[in-house]
Amino acid sequence: MATIELTKDNFNQTLTENDFVLIDFWASWCGPCKTFSPIFEKASERHTDLTFTTVDTEAQQELAASFDIQSIPTLMVVRDKTVIYAQPGALPEEALEDLIQQARDIDMDEVRKEIAKQQADGQD
């Protein structure tokens, strides 16, 4: 599956309709972004059951700002509408594959319980 370009117009729909989304925040002038882009694209072809997306931080400044993107490339992994990973830096292919496997292995029920606990603790 090819990557999907996210915009503020299709962002919510894409995350609502897909359980597992990887987002690459990038810009055309960014050297590390250009290095990471083919690695990300190759992974999208290998993992056709996942949704791979990109956000051009120059064209979608509002979207990038809403996630407080300070450095690019930044890779974000969203499962069940929950951000489970967000880090700047271009990953080598092996590291991206490892990250995808770790994200697949996460027990989202446990993540939701932990989020609920943290929210409850914050209200005390």
C-alpha cells in the first residue's frame, strides 16, 4: 500500500477508519527526511495491513503544530486513536521494522487502562 498524504481535511477520518497508523512528519528541504522517506515507503509495501501516512510540515503547519512537532523527520505511531510512539529522527530500516513489531505486540487494553489510571490520578 502506498503512503497517504495527511492534511487537516483527511486527518481525523484517516485515524478513525484505521486501527494502526504510522505518520511521517517531514519537509522537502530536510536531508534526513529524504533519507528516511524510501525506508518508510518500503515498509509500507511490506506491511500492507497497516496505514502509512505522511504530513508535509510546510504545507500542513497547523497539523504539525497541533502535535508540537519540533524536529523532523518525526515518526508517530497511532493505534486505536492513541499515540503510542512519537520520536524525531530518521530510523534505519531494521529499527523501523523493530518498532513496527513492538507496536504490533502492545496490548492496547493495558494501554487504555494505564491512560485511564493516569487521568484519574491527575484529577485528585
